[in-house]
Amino acid sequence: MTENTVDLWFLTLPKVNKHSDANMHSSHATLIHRARSLLSKDELDKAMRYRQPLARMHAIYIRAFLRVTLSRYAAIKPHEWCFEYGEQGKPYLSRAQRQQTELAFNLSHSDEQVLLAITQTADQEIELGVDIEFEREHLSVSTIMKNYFHPLEITALTQLEFGDQRRRFFDLWVLKESYIKATGKGLAHALRSFGFDFSFSHKQQLSLVNENDESEHSLELITGIVLDVLSSRAEDDKNKNVKKQIETITWSTYLGRLSAACRFGLVVKGRKLEPSSIHARQICLEDVLAK
């Protein structure tokens, strides 16, 4: 891996009956055993706090996926990775391992789909934020939009037809989630205080390859999205110092579509990231956990 690139890893988790004992399901017993062996006690304890067997199984697989994939980039065995957490729960490599490997990552999942972003950089100020979301048919977007969206986003949304408005709502939501994950502030960051402008956006193609570097298909990647932070006059008056500080940071923002109903966001703080520097790979769970 070279600096100034981001690798996106896509994993689809298995589906099982939510009311069955997922850990003992015959088709997953070996995989679960292998995945559990890679996790720390804290990770296993956290996974077992989920009430539903399916959620417990997915939590174990996701952490194993993270550990195994990180080991592709450094001579550290999957079970040896150590993690720290920010004030709002954002996971990082331990300081020692980040200095050793120069790796940074961010992880997201929605239903059975998992997205892991990894970059390598000696600049400790670089941060990644990714989010992946499925479009929710019955979600009432108008209330959320009024309470949590920036004025420029609301104005742009109200000019769209209903169907396009719903699609753009979810586009914006996945980007907002990616941004607050990149900053590490989570929902402590006021969602109305920043927005995304699609006025200069355009579509490109991102090649998705499999474990054998064979092309699966192309993903739609939207570039040219502009991050607007604290642009309204009222907020500027209250937050001039914050705005001045934020404007000195370089942001790269991308929106992708894994399918018609599933989109993902990628936000990189502190680096100008070119579309050609984004690499996408689809991997299956059996390959992740292969001995």
C-alpha cells in the first residue's frame, strides 16, 4: 500500500434465522470458532451483550474481519492487534501499533453489509470516516431533515421531486455520518452545523475487484461534493473561531453506490484524496477466515 491511497473492503455477512442459535448453526460453526479465536476478551464480552444471536454472530465476524484485514498490511498476527477508543467511541489502533504500521482505519456496517476503509500515512492527523447505509422505505425524512440538516441541504432538497428527494436525503445522511466519524465527535457534533453541496458533483466509476484481483463490476462514485461548515451567518457569528479552524483543514468527500438501495460515504480529513487513489475490493467471509 502506498501513501495517499484508501482501500475499501466490502464484506457481506451471512444471513441466518434470527430465532435460531446462530453460533451453533451447522454451516457457521467452524467459521464462528475461527473468528472467536482471533478476538480479545473485551471484544467477545461486548459481542455477547447483544440479545439476538444474529447480532452476536455479526459482531464477532466484523471484529475478526477487521483484524484479519489489518494483518494484510503489516507483520502483525490478527489476534495481536490492540485498539484504543476516542471519547465518543471511535476505534483506533493503539498508539504503539499506529506508529509502527502507520495505518488508520474506519469501519461501518448496515444489515449484512460491512465496509472497512484503510489508509497508511505517517501523518498522525489524517482521519478516515466511512458509513454504509441501506435506504429505508418507511423512514419519514421530512422531520429528520428539518431538525438535523444544514439550511443549504434543506434548500437543495426541497427543490427536488419526491423520489429524488428521498434518494438525496439518504445520500446526505451517509455523508453526514461519515463526517462525524472522521472527526471522532460522533453525535456530539451538531448535524445542522455542516452540510454537503452537490452543485459541482459528477459521477465516475470505481472498479470493484474480488480476492483474485478480478473485476466484479463498477461502482458509481460521485465526486466534487463540497463540504460546507458553519456557512450560515447566525452560526458564523457564534462560531467564528471554530469556522476559522475548520477552514484550514483539507477535506475529501466521496459518495458511492454499492447497489440501488445501498450507498456508502467516504470522508478523509487532512488529505486531498484523488478518485484514482481509492481502491475497492469485495471479499467473502470464507476467504477472511481461511487458515
